[in-house]
Amino acid sequence: MLDLPTLRRIQLSPRPFWQRFIAKLLVVDYWRTAIDVEGFERVPDEPVIFAMNHTDRYNYWPFQLKLYQQLDRFTATWVKGKYYEKRLVRYFMEKTNNLPTVSRGYVITRDMLSTLGRRPSDEEYTALRGWVDGAAHGDRRDAPSQCPQELLTTPRAILGRPFDPQRERYPDAINGVFAEMMGTFLELHLEAFGMGLDLLVFPQGTRSRRLSKGRPGLAQVALHFKKTVVPVGCSGCDEVYPGGSPFAKSGGHIVYRIGEPIRYEDVARFHIDDPFVPFSAPAEIAHRDIFQGYVDGVMDRVNGLLDPPYRFSADGGDTDDSGGVTGVDRFV
């Protein structure tokens, strides 16, 4: 599973061996696949954040291959924490410069699975998530009726952080785990940029053929580190990777279009003068509109780089028409 010890042992590399090794395998795997990249000349020389739509599990692999072949650049890539559940996949993720993202939802779901041996139901998850989010914002209400008592009374380590029910409330423990994990997550970003690595982010937070609404995580990192964001539209990769297999389907045509860079200096209306801690409750409360406004602008840029079948649905990606992964399945 993804826990604090796993996060803390991640070691990034400026020229990751396994990314280069996989690139050589992909050259063979893509022998009947056309991969076009339009706009590499727009990418600045300094480390940037690539913001890409997420049509399938592997649509960043061809992009990383071309980035290596044409620009000799490498990435640290955001991936979901749920991909660290299986030992072999976890080993692969650790060796290929991936940065596992965490959410309070992941911590809740993973802790319940470890403690009770099952996932939360939709009703339980909604109640628990609301309680935990409220506690993060200073709400001291009692446990909801849907909360299993074992979660409140069982001493344990929650993803590597000790929890003593006699000394700490459950929602405060969940928020404590989340804060420690995100602190390590941000330290890895600082390390990645210092090595000259680009960051590759999927702002949607889930896979879907049609573009869907972006989440504010991208904005928090971009504004905190004052980094340039480069929008990337990927069309056609879902046809090459139609299922869960990492082996490309023969044929197909993948097109990556790179948009104009969004430099920090160019988005002065979103600048935050006072220092803030990304992913913290105070920042989420104080700057929610700024974060969402920034990422909405990025997603509009990505939308303009996509072929019609991959663009926002008629409602702008606000409903399930995008076909994304929903519910507890996002976490485990």
C-alpha cells in the first residue's frame, strides 16, 4: 500500500534508468503506431509542469518517449496512490520517477480496508469524508451515525502514523496522516525541480475519454513553486490502449499538441502574496476560488488542443458524461 514509509523512501533520478530502459522497449512496441508531437519548440528550457488530459492508463508513455528522444528530458509524474497496492506495480512506480498523489479519501478508504477488511459503502464514505473535511476546517461535531465504531476505538497505525483513540479523534488522525504525506509529497517536488526534471500532471484526477473539470491540485503546486505550466492535449491514445494491458494495440495514431506556456508572470491575477502550504485546509479555504480559476484556465487551453471526441462535453465536464472513474474505486 501507499503509506508514509513508502513515500519517504522514494528516490528520484535526473536520468532515471528505468524510464530509459522502458523507452527502448516502447520503440519496439510502437512499431506500427504513429506518434506525432506538435509544438515541442514551445517548451521552455527550464523545468516545467506539463498538464495533460488523461484518456487511459498509459497515455503518458508515448509522450515521455518523445520527450526523451527529441529533447532528452525526463519527468516526475503524478500517479494515484492506489497503484501502490500491489508489490510488483509499487516497485515499478518507485523506480520510474512517479510521485503518488494522496487524498483524504484515500486515507479513509485504505484505513477502513486495513482495519475492517472491507471498503466503505458509498453512504459510509460520504459521511466519513464529510466529517473529516469538516474537522480539517475546524468543525468539532461528533461522529456520524454511519461511522463504524471500530474505526473510533481501535488503536493502530494509520498508513504508518500511530493513532491512539484515547488521545486523538479519528478525523484529526486522518487529517494528520494526510498532512504528513502531503508534506513529503511536496518535498519530492522540490527535489524533482532541483534535478531539472519536468513534472507531468493530469489535472482531471481521473481517466476519461472526454475532458472533465480540473481539480485544484495543479494550481496549488504551480502557484506555490511559481512554475510555468505547459498544456498538452492527447488524442487517440485510448485506441492504442483500449484496456488494462501495458502493451500497445497494433496500429493507431496518437497526436500530442503542445500549447503556449502559461508562465507565472503571465497570471498575475492568480498570484497569492502571502506564503501558503499547498493542500492544507487554510489554503483550501482562503484561496479556493483562485486555485479553481487557475486550473479552469489551464483546462480550457487543453480543450483547445484536443480532437473533437476528446473535448469537454456540452456541460463543460461538470457531469459524468466524461466517463470517468468515480466513487471509492478512485482510491483502491
